[in-house]
Amino acid sequence: MSILFFDIDGTIFDGDPQGIRPNVIKAIHETQQKGHICMICSGRPYSFIADNVKAIGFDGYVLANGAQVLYHDHNIVTHTFDQKKVKAFAADFDAHDYEYIIATSKQAYLKKSYVWMEEFYKTCNIETEKFIRDFQEEDYLNDVVKMELRFKSQKAIPHITKLTEGYDFLYEDGGMGLGEISCQGVDKGKGILETLKALNIPLSESYCFGDGANDLEMFKTVAHPIAMGNAIPAIKDLAEQICDTVANDGVASKLRELF
């Protein structure tokens, strides 16, 4: 029995409004029917996993870049932010007029006035209508697994980096001013190792599919990393194999070849 970890964006989902294509879903089901475990391994928290992804029937999830691991309905581990840090981050973002979202192990909290982020998430196969828009600090404070924000200028990066010292702050260079904050030392690789230990599966039986920068630790961890044809060069350099692109259902083709 092997265990397979799948990134979402750029791996099994390419932005198609119809969601994940039937050919990929069928290949995942075929792999499961042969006795293998298939899990999502994503930077997304649970509240960002759309119903059309959950409906596929994955065996579990490594979420929020490893901050939370679920196997069927069982919570294997959850790493949360220090409450004082959450307050400090939120206060600073409010003062600088940054839009931000707070993700817990189950919910996402986004202020009603944050229209840009809401519209952005709608393009990412995220069900924004499920976000909590009317809330108090105590609703989320003891259960934060990830924060994301939109800052107005790249000049803000040094300030945010200093503010979030002791946490991992990742940001995109694409000009949109998007960043994400995670617990330091928590990543997809650590989440995978915690999964393998909990399920008593040897590392030699682990596979993954991915394409982007937040997949690097996953690729460094599993025994058999497989890069998408559309992956960034750093991911391809770590890959044991490279499959076709997400647009060409590369995951489906490679699953049928391997299993």
C-alpha cells in the first residue's frame, strides 16, 4: 500500500470554473480502489477546500501548509498561532489598511469590507459564501492555523517580515501584494511525516504531485516526488519524475502509469 499526496492549484486544478476534471477524479478513484491512500496536501486551510474537492472522496488532508492533518474524520494534529501574535498581526494590518483573512481549523473569517480578497478567492475555487463575515475576536483567537493578507506595495515586505518574526511569511512576487503567514517550522513536509507516523506507513511508500514554491518541503520529504509539467524549475529539479501539465490531466496519466 502506498500513500499519495496531491497539491491542488496547478496540480489537479487549473482554474477551470467547472472544477477538477472527471478524468483526474476517475484516476484518483482507480488508485484508491487498488488499495492506496490518496490525500490532499495543500497550502489551503480546510475552509478553502471547496465541496467539489471534498466530494472526490480523498482519504485525508494535509492543510494550511502542514498546520493541520485530517485522516477521514480524525484530526491527527493541529498547530495554532499564539493568541498574542494573532492580536498583534491583526492590529498592525488594521493600522496599515491591509485586507486579511484569518483561517482556523474549520472556518475562515473575512471582514465585510474586504471586497478585493473576496473577489480574488472566488477565482480560486473557494466558496466565499461560507466565510464568516460578522464575528468577534474571541470567535477565532485560540484556533488560528493561517493568515493571509493583501498589502498595497512591495515596500511593505520588510515591515511585515519583521512583524512576523518567529513565523513563516511567504509572499508572491507577481505584483498583487499577496502574502501568507504560517507557524514557523510547520510545512507540508512535516505534515506528511506526521501523517506517515500516525498511519504507520513507511517513507518508501510515499508519493507526491506538485508544482509550486510551497511544495518544496513536500518534494524534499517523500520518497517519490512527481512534478507537473507546468511546475517551477526548483520543483522539477527535486522531482524523481515529471508528468504532463495540469491542463493535460498529467496527474491522471501518471497515476495510471504507476499503479
